[in-house]
Amino acid sequence: MMPVKTLGIAGVGAVVLLGAAWMGYSRVYAGPMADARADLVRFRNASRAYERDLETAGAVKARLREIGATTLGTSDEQVAHNFRSLLHEMAAMAGLSDITVTQNRTANETNPAMQARLAGIPRGESRTVDFWVMNGEIRGVGTLDQVARALSLSDRQSWVHRVPSFSVAPVNDERDRFEVRIAVATLILPDLGPGADAAATVTPLEPGAEAAWASIVSKNVFRLPDAAAPVAPPTTESVPDVPAGPPPHPYFAWRLAGVMEGGRGVRVVMVNDAAGQSVAVGVGERVLDAALVRASGEAAVFTIDGVEFEVRLGRTLAERGQVSDGPG
């Protein structure tokens, strides 16, 4: 019969052997298998996400082809030639004179979403240029009707992908002729643009388009107001001195000259008669401390100190009327 001490030593040895076997199994097989299963779950989830994204790939590619069809070529030289020619033709179609067309440097654009370090996207690919933007400017002189026609034509062209800004300023004492400057931009998509033989044209305005600016042209809000009636001479009666008050707020200087509604949103033209300046203001942008909220027809709504006010066409910010107690 085996002694108890011998049995105890054998049992301890068996336990140590089993522990070593389990550690080996866990390290060599169980641990790696658990990691592999977790990786498999992640890969499957990522695969499902990619598949969901690919479901819209057809629509995205179709939309990209539509945008590419509105571009003016596949090379910088081809686009530059077509861009300058079409801008000059558009200004002439509007009736402007003294036309000058300038073309600025081409800038590249990357996808803003790719600026972040996205998982699975190599850093080199995240810096890939998606498209290029060519900027230009039209400058010309014409009547208020011709200026409005040029602005409307700029908004109508499919190859004018953006109108960042424009300005209108009188050029004569009668204030019936104006210099207009229109900044425009067009896209270049080399892999999606039309071929070298594609014809680029200026799309004319639709019949009756003049109704959109008829009220602005008829009033000519750029014209200075008539001179005030002469003031009667002071009487000989003694009048006590009145201390001078604060200077008038510059709200009186800025007049609503026009409301432009197009495919790129609404903008209003504000004119400073005293300084001979004009600015185009979009929603959220400001004149002094008045921020544009919305505009349509012959009125625009601004917020000043959190309160909405309406300004009618031809009136100044000082002649505003309150709309509500707070922004709507």
C-alpha cells in the first residue's frame, strides 16, 4: 500500500501539471481564439456598415455625373478659356458696357470630412484633392435694369456654381448709371467634366424675369432724396441754449435697396447714400448690429438686440417697424 506522503506528493504534482496545461491551453489556443472572435465581430459590423454605404453609391455617382456635366472642361486651360468667354458673353447679354472679366488663381478643395483621422483611411488618401475651384469677376457699367439683369443671369447659369459677393455703386451725379462687380466661381472635376468638344453656352433668362426687379428699377433707391425745404430764418426772440445731443445713430445712413431671391438663397442690397457704398447681405450677416433674418418681396426682417424689425424697400434701418418681441 502506497504511503500517504507519497500520495500527497503525487496529487500536488498532478495539480501543478493540470495548471501548467491550462495556462498553456489558454495562452496558445483559448486567448487567441477569443481575440479572433472579437476581431471577427468587428469585421462583420464594419462590413455591414460598408454595405449600407454602398447602397447609396449609385445615387451618389449619378449626382456627381450631373455636377460634372455643368463644368466647363477637364483641364485648367480649357476651363479658363470657356469661363472668360462665357462671363463676357453674359455681361454683354445683360447690356453692360465697359466690360472687364478677370480670372483668379485656381484653388484645390479637399473633402472636409476627410480632414479628421478616420479609422481605416490612410493619411495619404485623406489628403486627396476632390475638385478645384476657379474664381473670377465681372465688372461693367449699365442702368439699374441692366445691373439687375446681369445679377439674375449669374444666378441662372449652371456653370456658375457660386456667387460669393457682388457690389453696385453709382458712377454719375444723376445716379442712373452704375458699376457692378460680380464675383463668381466654377468647379473643375477632371475625371467627370465634359469632353473637349462639349459646347458651353449662356442660358438666357426666362420670359417675364424682369418682374423680379421691376419695383427696384422703378424706384431707383440709389437716387439721393430731394433737397429739404429751406428753413425759416431765426426769430429775434431770445432762445435759451440747448446742449447738443448725441449724434444720430448710423441706422439713418443705410437704406434697403433691393431683395434678391435665387437658387442660392436670399440676399438684400443695403445702400449708404452719404458714403456712396452698397453691400449685399445674406441671412445671418450684419449691417452695423442688424442681422438679416429673412426677406421677400419688398421687405426684410432684421434682429437688433434680440428683437425682430421689418424694413420696407427704400427705407432706412432707422425707419424700421417692430415685428415681435423676439426672434421668430
